[in-house]
Amino acid sequence: MSNATNTIESVLVENRVFPPSDAARNGARIAGMEAYEALCKEAETDFEGFWSRQAKEKLNWTKPFTRVLDESNVPFYRWFDDGELNASANCLDRHIGTPVENKTAIVFEADDGQVSSITYKDLLVRVSQFANALKSQGIGKGDRVIIYMPMTIEGVVAMQACARIGATHSVVFGGFSAKALNERIIDAGAVAVITANFQLRGGKELPLKSIVDDGIALGGCESIKTVLVYERTLSPWNRVEGRDRTFAEVLEGQNIHCPPTAVGAEHPLFILYTSGSTGKPKGVQHSTGGYMLWARMTMEWTFDIRPEDVFWCTADIGWITGHTYVAYGPLAAGATQVVFEGVPTFPHAGRFWQMIEKHKVSIFYTAPTAIRSLIKAADSDEKVHPKNWDLSSLRILGSVGEPINPEAWMWYHRNVGGERCPIVDTFWQTETGGHVITPLPGATPLVPGSCTLPLPGIMAAIVDETGKDLPNGAGGMLVIKRPWPSMIRNIWGDPERFKKSYFPEEMGGNVYLAGDGAVRSADRGYFRITGRIDDVLNISGHRLGTMEIESALVAKTDLVAEAAVVGRPDDLTGEAICAFVVLKRSRPTGDEAKQIAAQLRDWVAKEIGPIAKPKDIRFGENLPKTRSGKIMRRLLRSIAKGEAITQDVSTLENPAILDQLSQTN
Ligand code: PRX
């Protein structure tokens, strides 16, 4: 039986409860459930007053707002919209003249273990100089800039510098392909790309700049005037004259001061592409004011961040987690954070634990997939078990990106948290900007496998297709009934898709549909996320659309006639990609099938990125279709899981195909 099925069963019978310890509760910003409930009540009774108070307290405004929420053009909600501020000033300048200015902002550990660090004051200088460098290249407010960088201080500096001059960044994860980069450059209409010659991961030097060149060469990128290259390694790279400049060249002689450009609260701070249920990724557009408020507030609420904390979020800046909890939140909160370039298994699978000991990390935030793979490694090699390191600095643990199975939760709790650290299982999405349903470490009794309760002011509910509330215990669709400050503002250039994807007419057009299924427990009303209800997969916490992978497969026009992609549960990665493929030639078997499958995997890696490579590829002469030609995906999902088909197949045009597809190559 698969692990995910196990997970569901064990969550259903999950009755372990872990109330906050006195240590976690004492001194917490939100101490005890009474405090949490009081905040929820305040948000309910005076919704706008609540957010107004938070926004005034937590952000520095160059021009104060007078309007809190504008609902005149639903679902295009506007927050604090006549106010002006700058995101970078709220992360850096605001600490100058306070004790934080000389505090370490970032401790950087490189792939090879070298450590460097930078204070808030010095980070402000670095960001200001780079912001001036961007200006010297003609980049300014409203321009879009693609960032394709490794996990480095420079990656954070690039994001902050864009924010400082009011340019909208769009970070593309360094594992995405030239084609993915090309599509994003075109969709965003970007004027520049900021990249590095190479990135270092797991002892290997992997190219970035040459992929940018390939992406631009695919065509349609005439908007790109400049490519800025951070020379991460000494290895040579190919320079395109007139377009490419190194960091050193553009930083030469730049002033260390750069006044932050004030922007309206609704000015797009960034666009981040994520997968949806069609082939084309969505450019999720976030605001400056509401987003920054959330980044700072959730650092305080969810992580209860304190001045002496060392915070470490292991996410890459290419994902939303790396935006909110690396590039913006920790800095807005004035925290010291660790930024890590490498991978958890290099040079050994005890690297995370070793780094926690070395940097005295007190808040550690990672993904269930990483935990599961490190459990596996520790089970097979005692030497990399967390018990070999001193993890007593830890105070709070976090989990993000996918459901954490109770077994992994318990292991994390015992072996990493020493049974002392609360685990915050944070549910959120690229679209929500930050945590929306999560335990609070000093308040919420924890139940393994549950993200527990919504943050104050988040009106989360579980409803049926018509938007009707369902009782606790009944599974349905997760929605958020009222807007919140850090919510997605638009899909870049596609307002119709924004409305259709997130605010269905059947629910009144003003309720945010998360795209996840969920159920609330009968006793506590705790939320448990049961997984996506659309055609989005979650592989190791990375979001991919089935249609996106199908489009990539059928783009191999010399070989593939048709393809259907589904997810199946996987012990390690949560979900795995399973592709059913019809070739233009006869169905291959044996070694030939293996060979073609390998070829197709490489092809998908080239089209999207290695994370999108299907784990299983099965060949058929056809796909199971209804008489009207619709592919029956639920049957494919059963086949992918290795389940016997018990569903009604009488509407199927070609039932015999099921047997063929059930055979593994
Ligand atoms: O299915 C949910 C899952 O990840 C999806 C969002 O993916 P993305 O936009 O890439 O953002 C990931 C990082 C926030 C959600 O729709 N998900 C995220 N967190 C959890 C989760 N599923 C269960 N439990 C979580 N804590």
C-alpha cells in the first residue's frame, strides 16, 4: 500500500494532541487560544479597522493610506490603495538607527561549506549600489526584470534592488529550462535578466547564463535590453556584446545611497509564475503594501520571531516560500537568517542538522519531502541521523508545501525538535502571498497532519460546488470568503483567467477558491488539506500542471501522438508524475520502451525542467476515452496507482486499452 493512502488513513484516526509547552507559550506574541480567539473576534467585528491597525503598526508609509479596502470592482480588491511606501525601505532602511542596523541580516553558507555574513547596514549599501546599477542601465519603476539566480546573498540583493526602484521582479527557479524562461520573459515583457554564470549545487557547477542565452535565442524576447551576470565561479562564459554586463562592471563607482522609490500600495512588487490547470503557467501578481504587511505579520504570528532568533527557511528564492520567508519576511522582521546555496544531501544527508548546530538555528522551516528523504537516509546510515548533532538551539519547526504525513511529523518532532519544539504546518499558496491556515506556536494545540486553524482575519471555509458551507467532518472545497491584504491581485495580463480561476460565478464571484480539497475535524474544527481538486500536481512540494507536462510531451512531434498525465502517490515525493503516451509509431515494449521513455524524460526536462520529468511512462495504442472522445483521467489515476478498476467503464469507447496500459514496460 502506498504511503499517501497510509497517510490518509492515519490522519483519519489521528488523535494525538500536542498543546503548546509553557516555554513556547511564555512570552509569545499570541499566547494561548484565548489570545488567538480575541484577534479573530476583533477581525470579524471590525474587519477594516483590524487591518488598518496592523498596516499602520507594521509598515512604514511615505504617504499614509486613508482607504483600507476598496471593493468597488470585485474580485479586483485593492488594499490601502492611496497609501505609498517602498518594500525595500520596509526591510532595510527601517532598521537604520536602531540596534538592528549592526545585526547580521544574512549568514550565507555556500555549497562547499564556506560561510560569509552581512549586517543590515551593509546589506542596505549592497542593495542601494545594485539599485543604482539597475538605474544606470535605464531600468526604472514599472519595468519588469527577470531574476534567474542561485541561492546567494546576490539573489536577495537583486530582488531587493528591484523593489527599491519600483521595478517588478519575476524570479524564475534556476531549475527551469530555456523554454520556460523564454515564455516568462515574453509574458512579463521583461526589459532585463539578472543571472549568474553558473550555480553550485551538490558539488557540481551547473550553467545558468547559457540557459538565458538559449531562452532569449528561442525568439520573441526583443524587450530584453540588458543581461546582468553575477560571476559566481571563475569558469568562463559566453558574453553577448552590447547586451551582457557583469555585476562588477555595473557596480563600479556606484553611489552607496539610493533613495527608495515610493510606490502606491497596489504597485506590483512581483510576478511569480506558477502552474494552473491549463498548459500555460499563470503570472501571479502581488501588491507592495498588502504583501509586505503579510510578510512581516506572519513572521511575528506564525514564527513568533524574536530578536535573538536565527531563522532558516530552506526554500529557494525561485518559489513563493523563498520570496516571503527569505527575501522579504525575515528582513522586514529584522531577523538574522541563514541562506543556503546547496542541497540537503551534499556532502552527506546530515547537512541540515550540521548547519542547525553550526549556525545555532532557532527556527527551521522546510518541506515534508526533504524530511522524508532525510528520514530514509538516517534509517539507512546512523551517521547522518540528527542525533549526531546538537540541535538544542531549535525553538520552532515549520513545514510547508505539501501535506506532512503524521509519521514524518512525529519523526520531525522527536528527532529534530527533541519533543520540545512546536511544529507549524503552514498551509498557503503562491496566490495567498503568505500563510493562511497554520498553527500558532504559543497558542494552538497541534495535531500531526493538520494545518489546524486560519490566521485571524482569514475567513476560510469548506463548501460544496455552489458555495454552501459544509459541516465539520464533510470533505469539500477550501475557500476564503473575504479578501485579505496579501492575496493575489491578478494574473499578469489575463484578468479574465484570474476571475475564472479563483472567483467562480457559481459561488457569487467574490469567494476565493483555493483549488484544494479539505475537511475539518469533527471535534476541533481543524483543517486538513486533502490535495488539489484541479489538474495541478504537487511533486516534492513543487507545483506542476498535468496539461503543462502533456503539452511538453506532444511537442515532441516526431514521436508523440497523444499524451495524458496524472499523479500517483509516492512515498518520498508525495506525488509522482505518471504519463500515458501514444506514439506515432507502433507501441514499443521491453528495452525499446525503456529507451524511448528515457528519451521522453530528457525531452520534458528540456521543455520545462528536470522537476517535471515523469517517473512512470506507459505506452498504449490509445488512451481510454468516452465515445465523445474525452480522456477518462480517473481510470488513468487508478491504473497509475496499480489499483484494480472497479469503476463503471461502460461509457468507454475502447475498454481493452485498460489492460494494455496496466502493464508496466
Ligand atoms: O495543495 C496545496 C499545497 O501546495 C499548494 C500550493 O503550492 P504553491 O503555490 O507552489 O505554494 C507552495 C508553498 C506555499 C497548495 O494548493 N500545500 C501547501 N502547503 C501545504 C499544502 N498542502 C498541505 N499542507 C500544507 N501545509
